[in-house]
Amino acid sequence: MKNLLGLVILGCILTSSVTLAEPSLIVVFPQTNYQTIAQKIFFLGTAPPDGQVLINSKPITRSKAGHFSPSFPLQLGENLFTVRYHNQELKIKVIGLNASPELPQGVAFAKDSLTPAVDIARLPGEVICFTAIAPPNANVSVILANQTIALLPQPQQAQLPSNLAALTGQNQPHAQSSVGNYQGCTTVATAADLGKPQFQLTLDGKTITQPGSGKIEILSRAQLPVSEVTVESGVARTGPSTDHSRLTPLPKGTRATVTGREGEWLRLDYGAWINSKETRILPGAVPPQTIIRSVGYRQLPSATEIVFPLQVPVPVSVQQSEQTLALTLYNTTAQTDIIRLDDNPLINRLDWQQEAPGQVKYTFNLKKAQQWGYKLRYDGTTLVLALRHPPKIGNTRRKPLANFKIVLDPGHGGKETGASGPTGYLEKDVNLAVSKLLRDELVKRGATVVMTREDDKEVSLVERQAIISQEEPAIAISIHHNSLPDDGDAEKIKGFGAFWYQPQAHSLAIFLQTYVVKKLGKPSYGVFWDNLALTRPAVAPSVLLELGFMSNPDEFEQVVNPEEQKKMAKAIAQGITEWFRSVR
């Protein structure tokens, strides 16, 4: 899935004077001087099955083929490990990092602890908060323009695990010491350029002052800038960083008032944030507002296009649920009295509601639960929502997928190697091998298969998404093999997993997961909603499959076995066929 294992290491230090052309002891992960904030780490490697492999003089469990992936606890700082097999020895140093910032020594602020760390802009009356890490029992304050804001010590709070914790079953918060964590907030009522805040610390009779990194500006409500999306699909998020969750992408041409800034991120009037690199500011533009009257439609051979005539292109969001698709227009007021929508192969009824001032919601009640994808675009100031019709189901038993186009994506490729197995065998290679077998099985059943790559070349995630968007397949399947974060239990965790993002792909993910696990008798890793590049496409149900774990010593043997690969490809192809039959 992700390249969690770093670079493959095949070298080792030999304690014998005998020079071996091919070292028989291999440790793929971790490489020496590897750094991690995890409290434990697994070692992935292999050696011939005869004899013992010792790590720090203790024998470890290995598979029948000699592969291993035991976990060891880590301490802060240097952790030294000696891996030994017969007369071969490999020394590996792993550095445990502290996830919490260190308290400063003496009268000082902790490095990079002062926030805001970037330039910010806020509306008048909005709360602006400051944080600093300083020694306990200090007096800490911020001077901003003509006011002084006290920063006070904060009570203990929970530290949330990363999103990767959901993959290891350890998704629980833990208490984090708040010693030295100072915070305080203020408001400013009028527009002003306040410059950089000055942080002040007093301890044991000594006082220091340090400027903050970011400037603070209070925007004028009467002169708010207006931005326009300049890329085909602007990434809208819940907050000002890529750590924040994605919202419905904004079509090119979307205009919105900017109500705040944080570094290179802009806050738009409907609440989402977007990177300024995906927008341009329209000089002199007033805050975009539009009315909407009638809504039209046009029926195409493979889709129904709903046409929303607007005065300006405004932000939108889409929410799918079972047998409905809801489209919300922001900065919009309805003046609607009549809408025409004849009997349609897809839509049963269209309802609309002015949910709040400046917010109109259109709900499409669909004839069937399974949705087949949608596209959003602006033609000038007119919003066009294209809802794709179901593909035509083939009736022939010999070619049950005769009318289906399927995009098949072998994960990684080229320099993007993906995960590594204990022998150094790379995920990109096994992904391609199984994808070609799966392609052949799907073609036997009559499908038209489009591969995102057919050899060992690098294809960017954006390029893969573009192929899906351009081809408009019935479904898209991305083939991967899994690995774990540093603190995962690589000896135990294994199995087949399915990942989805758009609700229209949930049925396919659940069906394939259940079908393959039962058909092949494989362990079930689970079904995950996951914000991945190859699950995000909305034009078709798109699913990413993790066929097994490169990091599990026993399952790796099945992953690289050509006969097992054929069985896997056949099971997935048959599962896809059965799913299409189930959603007729």
C-alpha cells in the first residue's frame, strides 16, 4: 500500500574471513540509523531456514521458509540491535524520538513552539490564540499591538494517535503531559495590520522577549478579497493543512469570499479551506452571491446532466447516501417555482429546500441503491452535474462482462517501489504480476480492461486519477499488497483488505472482501473507509484492494507463489462478475 518499509538493505557485516557473494542473512527493515516516534518496531528479513537467527542474543520465530518479523520495544535515544545468523552479523541502530517537544533549559522558549508560526488573517471579533512551551512556573505573555495577553499553564489533555493507528487496532488516545504548555487568546474588534506578536518570558528574575514567526492581520469586512479556483478540481479541506480532512472538490471557476488566511491557506466563506496555489484573487470583485430559478436537465446515452443556471459560480458540496445524492449550493438563494424532470432511467424524483440563508440543497431520489458515478463542472456560470447511468448488463453466460469497461491499477511502479517483503521482493512487482493475471481473467469474461501501467514505470497518482476520469469505466480497481506502520504486529497481522471512500464504492468493497476471503479461505484484514488517491475518484465506484501482507512472514510466501497469484486473480474476477449480477 504505502512505502512504509523504506529502502531495501541487503548488506551485512561478516564476522568470518570468508567472503560471500550473496549474503544469506537479509534485513530489509529497519535500516540503520532509522528514526521513529513509535514505542516499538518490527524487524523484517530472512535467512536460510536451517539454524537460528538471533537478535540481541535471543532466538526469534521464523516461517518455514526462514522469514521473520519480530517486534522489539524502543527507548528514547539510541537502540542498538545485533542480528546474527551463523557467522554473519548485522548491527542496526534505531533512534527513538520523543513525540512531545522537549522542555527548554534555562530561561528560554522551546524551539519552534511559538504559534501562530505563519502569517494569519482573521475577521474582526474572532478569537486569536497563542501557544508557547516554556519552563514550569514561568510567567509567559504576548504583547500584540497595544495589549498584553497572559499565557497560562494548561491542564493535561489526551494525545490522539495518528490515522495509521486504525490499521494496527491501537486507535486509542493516551494522556500527554502538559507541563510547560502555555496558551492564551484574545480578540481584536477592528481591521488592522498588527505585525508580529512579541512573546515574553519571566523566570527567576530574568526576562526574555522573542518575536513570533507569523504576522497577524485583522481583515476589513467591507473589503474582503474574492478568490477563484484555477485548477480543474480544487481541494477543499476542513482546516488549513493537508492533515485536515477533504471536502467535496471545488470545480474550476468556483468563486468565494476569503474570510481568513493561515500561511498559504485561504478560508472560504462557506467554511472550507483551500491552498492559495489553486486559486487567484479577483481584484475589485464583490462577495459572490447568486439566485437560482429553474433547474434543467438533458438526457445523454450514458448519463443525465442536471443544469443549474447561476449568476456566478459558487461553492458546492455533494453527499451520497443509499438511493439519494444531495447537492448543496452555497451563497445561493432560491427563486424557484418550476422544475421539469420527465421519467428518467436513473432519477425517481428531485426535491429541493432552502436549508439556511444562502444555502440551497437539491436531493436526487434515485431508482436504485447502487450509484455509478458523477462529475461536476462549471460551463461559464452554469453548474452541470452529470449522473452516470448504470452500465448495460451482458446476458451471455460465456461473456458476462461483455459491456463493461474496467480500469485496473497496479499500484506503485518505477521509483515508487511500495512495500518490501522479507527477501527484498518489492510490492510494485507483485502488484503488476497479479494485475496482469486479473486483466486476463476479466478479458476472458468479456470485459474491456484499461491498465494504468503495463510495465515497471512510474505513474503519478494524479495521472492514475486522470485515466479513471477520462475512461469513465464501470468500476476502477487498484491492486496493492500491504505492510504495517513501525509499531504494527507484523508476525500476526495478515489478510485480505478492501478500501473505499465514495459511498457508491462501499457495496463493491464489502462484496469483494467477503467473496475473496470465503472463496480462498484467507484471513480478513477488514474493510476500511480511507482517503486514498485511488479511492477518491467520483466518476465510478473505485476500490483499492490489499491482497495480503508483504510484512507477514507466512503470508508473504503466498503473495509470491505463482499458483496462489492465479487463484487470487481468478477469485477477484469472479467476485467482480458476481457483484455486477447482484446490483442489476
